[in-house]
Amino acid sequence: MRLVLDTNVILYHLADRLSAPLPQATISASIISEMETRSYPELSVRDEAVIQRYLACLHLVELTPAIKEKSIFLRRQHRLKLPDAIIAATAQELGAVPLTCDRQLLNVLGVGAQAPEVRP
């Protein structure tokens, strides 16, 4: 099994808010998720170090021409936000399941996104 983590799942995982551990799988993330998780203005030096250590354990996927084209198609067809379209396209390109808490992305037919349970 292959998974591509959405930014929100990475943040919930790091905050220990997922109800269950991530499944045994090859786990990837889009370079967009790296950019999103590291770009919050209020991040402390410690928080950024934790994020960078976790991201170093994942397979980070760069934006390729194929992912770019799939992102454009998904954004046009489903009116997704650009980061969500890139994450979904990354999962499609890898033949992976996108793991997300984003309701819009979960409702896109053909993407096959799944949602982990999150504790309040």
C-alpha cells in the first residue's frame, strides 16, 4: 500500500491527534505539503525542527510535468485549491491513496482519498 499524506494529516500526526497510527505503507508527501507545513509564521525553531525531522522520513515528491498536468485537470474539473489538486495528482501519479481530512478532496470521485480519524 502506498499513501500520500495531505498537509493536515502531517500536522495532526505531529500533534498526536490521529486516533490510530498511520498504516504500514510506503508513505510519501508532495513538496507542496513540505512548503505548507514549514511556512507558518508562528512556527518555533523547535516546531520547525520536528517537522523537518518527520519530513526527512517521508518520500518527498517533486512537482513533475505529469503531476503538473494532472493537477491542472483536477483543479479545472473539481475546482480544487491548487495545493489540494497537486497532492491528489501526486497520489494519482504514484498509484497511491491520498490521506486527507479535507472534505472537498474526500468528495472528488476518482481520487480515492481516505480520511483518518482525528481526536479533538
